[in-house]
Amino acid sequence: MLDTSNLLHISSVLNRQSIARHGLDWSRMGAARGIAGSRRPEVEGIFVCRGEEETGFFLQINNTGGPVDIWSVDGIDEGLLLDNGNGFVYQPGRIPATRVRLVRSDVPLQLGS
């Protein structure tokens, strides 16, 4: 039996239309910096958060230059997630739009957190 927990992905609001249309696709990065401030994909995959603590951490380090959206990612087998070497995990490859859902929009920068 697969462990397909509901995971979350955080992205700049500038990516909202692309994500809604194409899903989560590391090769389409470009409208905004990554949550950690990178201008290019760090991996050929999609970083996901496993719970409130990780989500809060990524909201605090938001280096996209503006507000972010939180997307629910369904149907991911957690056993297939890879560690980037820093304790954060990602799903290799792309995640289709049919498996993502916007759950919180326009989350402001967490200045002073």
C-alpha cells in the first residue's frame, strides 16, 4: 500500500496561472525566484512540505520578493521523495495540474519573523 499523504508546495503568486494550467514543473521556473531565492531550479523536481513546521519555515524564508501561494499536492508516494541533502524533500519530475489545488493565496512576506 502506498503512503500518499497530502503534501504542500509554496510558490510565488506570480506562478499561480502557470501552476493552475501546467501543474508544478521545475522546467518552467522563471516568473519568480524560488522560495529560497534561487533563480534556477535547484533540482529536477518539486520541493514539498510535510506539515505545519516545514510550511512555516518556508514561509519565513520567503525570498521570492513578494507574497506566495500554498498548494496542496495529492497522490505523492512519500517513499519516492528524495532528500536534497539539507533535510528537505522533493518529488522528482513534474506534478500535473490535476494533482494540485490552491489552498491559500496571497500569503504576505513574513517580515521580522
